[in-house]
Amino acid sequence: MNDDAKQDPMPDGLDAVGDSDLEALAARLDAHADYRVLRRLERDVRDPEAGPTVRRALYLDVETTGMDASSDAIIELAMLLFGYDAEGRVTGVEEAFDRFEDPGRPIPPEIQKLTGITDADVQGQAFDDAEVERFRASANLVIAHNARFDRSFIDRRFPAFADMPWACSQADVPWRAMGLESAKLEYLVYRMGRFYDGHRAIEDCHAGVFLLAQSAPTGEGTFMQRLLDQARTPAYLVEAVGSPYETKDRLRLRRYKWHNPTKTWWKIVPGEALEEERAWLAAEVYGGRNGARERRIEPKDRFKF
């Protein structure tokens, strides 16, 4: 075997096949019950049926030195400003932002391994706050995948984001109800027949916008429309104040979460389920009375608690 043959990246001369021929081969494989073809995620996302842009959203993602926003720092911030029409169809990405910032201390080895971002990449780098503000001011809505995590870092670094309405492409779309076993971004993109190089903020942003532009299998518009519907639905923060210790397992099974600073079990409840939740708390936690504390969550307060 000669050296050229050893270096051939594609078997049987496929490197000489044109794109249209490769697509024809992929289509034939896709049509067979024993195969499924994944195509690389395209960045130029626009729904061909989209009407005029009526609003703009900012999809963002951060890479950080760790999980604790009170002590860790953002090392990469990526944002995509994109438009959508009155029916929640994506009209296209209009502008992209992807920058590093030096955290002032070494990046932990496990974070470097996960993200591929090294100390050399961030050395001397800093976000341009004016540029970030321009992106923020151009949008009506901020979206992230696992918005609770991203927001905890963004609000500390850029306080103006605290007044923005937020949505979450992980929590605000009923993925499992639509037959998808996981809400992880890479898995969802894979189920849409695409793959991408993950673990970098800008790649995850492109994946998120692509995902929101797809049509829901249940025929109820796009995933973006499902997200918007959920984000507009009134929700309440319900806190099981002073709940007896022996009810902790019941609360946990009911998907309440423990907030250690206030020593309180809490849960976000949609408005239409509030009466049912009150009845459950009275029967299972408070011995027939209603002892919980409730607060309506405003759009700008979503994913803060």
C-alpha cells in the first residue's frame, strides 16, 4: 500500500464524489430501515415559511471556571441575535458574538479538558461591556439551555440582564411529553438528524437556535412557539414554609427543591396547576391547612430563584 492510499480520508474514493452525489447516497441510506444518517448542523437557520420579523431574541451560552456563580467566573460568552415572526418561526440569525475573558486565575484542568479552553486562550482577554450591552438592548427575550445556570452568572457579570425576560430551551419545551427521552441539547439535535462539535459556547448557541427553528412532531408549530407559549404562561413560586421534617420525602417526590439559605422547600408551579398544588400541600404537608407561601413570577424574574 502506498503512502497516498494510507492517507486517503474516505474509503473507495469517496473524497472525489461531489456533494450532490453524497447527498443522494445519504438519502438512499436514510430511506433504509436499518440506517439513519446524521448531517452536520447548518448555521444559516431560517424557516422557509417564516413571515416578517416581529421580535428578536438573544440566545446565549457561557463557559465558566466552575458551577458556583458566587465564586466562579465566565471564561467564554457566546450570543446569537436572531429574529422570529408572529407564529414563532425563526427568520434567521442576524449577528453573532463569541469572546473570552481572563478569570484572573488558572482554569481548572477538568474545565480545560471539557471545553478545550486554555489559560493561554483567555490571557489578557476581556469582554467589551458596551458590545454586550448593544446585543442585549437589541433583543426582547433572552434564551439559554438550562437558563438557571447561565442566568446566575450573567446577572452577576452584566446587571442589565436582570431586567430582561428569560426563557429556557431546556425547561420551556415539553420534550419528554413529545417522546424525547432527554432534554440535553446534543441529544435533541441528534434526534433532529444533525450533529455538531459541542462543549463550546458558540457551537451550543447555533445548536439551540437550530433546534428552536424545527417543527414540533405533534404538529403544534415550531419548538420556538412552544417555548414562547410557556414563557408567557403565568407561573408561581410556591415555598413550603415551615414544612414538618417528616414531610421532606413527600416534597422531594413531588419535585420540590431544597433552598439551603432559607431552609425552605420550593417549586415553580404553572398558574393552571396552582389550586391543585394548594390542595396537595394542605393534605400532605400542613394537616388540612394552607401554610405555603406563593409569589407570581414576572417574566424578568424567571430562572432567578
